[in-house]
Amino acid sequence: MAAGLSLTAVAPFSPVSMIAPLAFVVGISMLKEALEDWHRFAQDMKVNSRKASVHKGDGVFGYKPWQKIQVGDVVKVEKDQFFPADLLLLSASYDDGVSYVETMNLDGETNLKVKRSLEVTLPLEDDEAFKNFTGIIKCEDPNPSLYTFIGNFEYERQVYPLDPSQILLRDSKLRNTAYVYGVVIFTGFDSKVMQNSTKSPSKRSKIEKKMDKIIYILLSLLLLISSISSIGFAVKIKLQMPDWWYMQPRNPDNDSLYNPDQPSKSGLAHLVTALILYGYLIPISLYVSIEIVKVFQARFINQDIQMYDEESGNTAQARTSNLNEELGQVDTILSDKTGTLTCNQMDFLKCSIAGTAYGVRSSEVELAAAKQMAMDLEEQDTQITNGSRYRKSAHNSWEDSRGGPEIELESVITSKGENDQKPAIKGFSFEDNKLMNGNWLKEPNTEVILLFFRILAICQTAVPELNEETGMFTYEAESPDEAAFLAAAREFGFEFCKRTQSSVFIREKYAHPGQLIER
């Protein structure tokens, strides 16, 4: 407003002195927003520039960028890769056409989802099988529903119904499966994940909102001061201008702004001048200072070594600097389960077999409770014993505040802290010699314990993968619970090693001493 008023004839100084600072302030803010938007755009372009293996014809597959994939293309996706579009699962590396998918980017779930292809497309298990592949898919129009799908697949003169268990959605990841083949149904903005995307809302921090209120107060004060000044000027022009020689213009006849017969016009002109003169009451440069501070804060966040995750190898990334001051200021948490608030990692810690509890290691909850109790004891600085008051001395003993003898106190609460070593086996933190190393054979309920271990190894939906370095099987099941159970069964001597469409195979180490039996 002040910059616009500086272009009028009543401005007390040149327009450049007002427009230049305004252009600098606005330019800095625009530049920051443009850079952050460009970085986000570059990240989106990087995603769409990923390469996917697409069937080019005659059973030959070649790589093609995501943005060039079209409906009807046959795509081959390998383990730990994201799906480039919504696909109809045709076949997988497993004989029964089963594949495991992680949908964390879609619904936040870390548990794997099972997808199964149609039996008629199971023979399409290699690149050559697609040399003469043809089929027709008739399905619903693009919609945002992630958990429903209606359609038919016409193949070899037969019509087969489709359901969500055969659909692989874009931005989900293939897990525990070497590769899958799929045909593209929806691409780009027609895919379900893009149908669910909405425009990012403009978020403002509490500091910015509070600063806006302060600016409104200052603006109101500016208008008040300028109005009082202009009213006083109009009164002076009407009543005292003929007698006050210094208020007389050089040419009163041609200068209508100082005409005693039109004091209101002179007051309005002075109001414009006052707004420009007193305009510096509003600290416009404060916005630039805050923007610069936020940019440096974002850089510090990106370079913070304490926010580096060694397991995933990822650092903190501040994609926008608008809400830096809101970090850590959580007001309300709405959660449907505990996994949302934790790392969703399960450890086999204790078990109960035939009414007998096994496992001597303390849980995280017990350790936290013990640590809190220890802190509460340390906070006490006085204690009354037998009518005498004692206070804690510098060397953690208690002495009578009236000069009596010291009383040594022995801590009855111990906590496993820094000396506690992290378990080397993921998902297995069990400690009890009664069951480890085959010692469970000496327990009175041997048959019940044997049945417990077998159930632990059999009742699951995981797929084993042999680690060539260690020679042991690893499991990435649908849920971390199953992975923890299988890791425990393996350490107890019941290793799940193979699965077929109708059978599950385990290796028993201690059921028959000296023999490794596969059942």
C-alpha cells in the first residue's frame, strides 16, 4: 500500500525508496518458495524417471521410464522394486503365483499383503512365455478406492473375474518375491494412488500467525496516528492558514491541496503523506529475517548427524522450511494401534508352555518402570527413620541431619542400561537355559514343549530365504509377529525351510539327538 501511494504527487520522497525495499522483501520470499518447490518437483521427476522392465515384443524385455509406460504393457518387477503403475498380477516366481507386497506408502501398513495371480496365467513364468500373449481386460473406471476392484479378464476364449487380490497398486513395493509379471491397467493420474492425492494445503506456523496479528495491530495503530495527523492538518488549513505564513503554498490559486475553502481535500492528501512517513512502523523486513532463519534451520536439520538412521542409511530431509518451529510440539495423537507409535518390531521375549513360564529377560516396559522408580528414589532428599531425620550425603549415603551416624543404603532396583548388549538375532531376545540348546528335553513336559515348538514353526504364512553367507534361513513374513515366532523356532531347533502349495517343511535338530530330521 505504501509503495503504491509513493507514486502519487503528495509523496514526501521518491517512489524508488519505497518500491526497492518492497521488491527485495517479496523477492526473497518468492525465491525461497521457488527453490523449495523446484526441489520437490525434481524429486517427483526423479520418481517418474525410474526404469521398469517392459515387454517390447517377441518375448524380449527392455527398460523404459515410468512416464512412458502405457496401458496394456507387460511389466516385470523384481524384488524390492516399486510398481510403476496399477498392474494385474499374471505370474510370480513362486509356483503357486503368490507374491508379497508392502503397501506402506499407500496406507502406512508395514505388514505384507499377499497377492495371488489367476491359475490360468501361472504358466507365464519367463520372458519367452509372453511372445504370443494376448488378452482383454474390462474393468471399472479409475477411482480412489484402494481396497476394491471390479473387472474381467478374457484369456484363451474364457472370461475370469478379477478382485483386489490380483491387483498390484502403484507405489507399493514387491517383497519376499524374486519377480512378478503384470499387465498395466491404470497409469499416471488414473492410478489409485494418484486418485487419492490432494493438493497440499498451505500451512502456517503459530509464530507466523502470531506475527500476522501483531502486524494487524501495528497497521491499526498506523491508521489511527495518520488519521489524527490528517484531521489536525485539515483544521489548521481551514482556521489558521491565512495567518501562518509557512503553511502558505507558493501559488495558492493553483494548489488546491492547501485551499482553506476545501480542508477535507487537504486532510486526505495529508493522510497519504502521513501513511508513507509513518509506514516504517510496520517491520516488513521482519518477514525476511524469519525466512532466512528458517532456511538455515532447514540446513542444520539436513546436516544433523544425530538424526541419521544407520539401519536404513537415511538422513533427515526438510523438504519445506515453513514449519521448522513446530517440530516436537505435538498437541494430539490419534492412533488405532500401538504399531503406529512404535517401530513395529516384535521380539520373542517370554513364553508359557503348559502353565510354566519361561524367559528371564526383562521387557522394555519393566526396564522403564524400574528406571522411573530409581529416579523417584534419587529425588528424595530426606527420610525419616525411628523418629530421626536423615539427608542424603554427597557419596550416596544417608546421614542424620542432627549429626548422627551415617546409614549405608543398598539399591534394590537394578536396570539394564548401557552394559546391556543388543541381541544379535533380530526378533529373538529370549534368555532361559531351560529351553535353549536342547535343554527342554530335560523338562517334565517334553511332549507338550515339542508340540509347542512345532506349532510355532508351522502356523505361519512366511516364505523362507536362505542366507548364503550364514547358511541360515531368514524370514520376512506378512507381519513382524510371524518373523519373530519363526526366528524363535529356529533358535529352539525347529527351522522352517521350505513351503509348497500343500506342505510345510521344517528341520528338527533336538527332537532326535544327534540327527537333523526334515519333516
